[in-house]
Amino acid sequence: MTDYLFDPAPPVSLPLSGTTVRYPVTRIFCVGRNYAAHAAEMGVEVDHEAPFYFTKTPAHLVESGTTLAYPPGTAKLHHEMELAFVIGAPVFRADRDRAGAAIHAYATALDMTRRDLQDEAKDRRRPWDTGKDFEGSVVLSSLVPATVFTPGDQRIRLTVNGQGRQEGRLSDMIHDCNGIVAHLSTLYHLAPGDLVLTGTPEGVGPVVAGDRITGQIEGLPDVRLAYSAG
């Protein structure tokens, strides 16, 4: 029996819709600038040849329906609404067909961003970690099996306090899910436990204490997040 200096944290996991089974999350990959209109509103160009990635810490994941305190160190917290998926089988250097077969389930997700810290990091040519990876920075709905949901032209949208902010179609993605897995599998040995966020459409913007966020993708559960007013 191993003696630890302190008790290890329980595994981070997500519920699989309609079951009592939970999916343990061990790594989180996020695709950047995967919608042309969002890249344009950020004042940057997109790479149509290959996606690029940043990562988030699994311990920073929270489930839909959570109420959080406004995060420290920022005065410019932004919402980013995304489609997410999880890997269900080992995959390495896969073609598109094998890549698609490795996707186990899909979910709606929020990539919360401390935009002021991210912008400062960009200006200084530093990593984005403090802007992108912080407590509560990734929020997910329950997972829907790939046997039930297939990404296509479904609408993706986000509201803050009932007011529309983001609107698009999954078909607007520059790199689709199969292509993302195929490319990512040239860089990593992907395996069950890997979670991927696929990028956000245009309309990202600020949230403040007291705001309530709802993200929707047709055919998937909503993702909901609130920030306490105090």
C-alpha cells in the first residue's frame, strides 16, 4: 500500500447521459481559431492547413449547472462556446476513418478566458496559460454517445442572462472533429480519458459577477454556468 503525503484528489469525470457511468478525464486539448469569423474578430488569421492547440488542466473542469466566484486576477473574463468530444479508444497516426471511430461521445462546453491576461501574454510573446487555464475555466454538459449524435450543420449558440451573444453552425468549423483527431494523433498517443474542445464561433464577449450563461448545440444537453453576485 502506498503512503501519500496527502490524500490524492478523486478522478475528474463527466456523466454519460442516460446512464450511471462516468467518463474519467485525464487530458484536455483545446483547438484555437477554428472558426474564421471568430479569428477575424480577434484580429488574427487562421491556418487552414492544420489546427493548433493549447491545453487545460483536468482539475479545472467543472460540470454544467455550477455557480462560481468570479475568477481572480482579471477584469475581462470572456465566454467561448464550443463543441467538445472525448476519445474512447487508443489512436495514433490515424487516418480520418480511424480517427472518427475513436470518438466516443460529444458534449457542449465553455472555454472561459481571462482575455486581459491572454492579450498581455500575446503582446509579450509568452504562453497563454494564465489566460486560459485556471479554476473553473472549462465547463461541460453530460456526454452524449457518438452512436446518438453526429456533428453536422447543427446550430451552436450562447446567451448571457437570456440575451444572445454567440451564434453559428458546427459546419462553420475549419477543421472538423475527424480531422482534429487525425492531426492530434500525429502529435500524441491519444487514449480514453482525452477530452477535446473544438473552438468557438464569433461573438465572444465579457461576463461579470451575477451573470448566467447558457450554451446550446442542437441535439446535445445545454451547458450552464453562473457567477455569484457577491
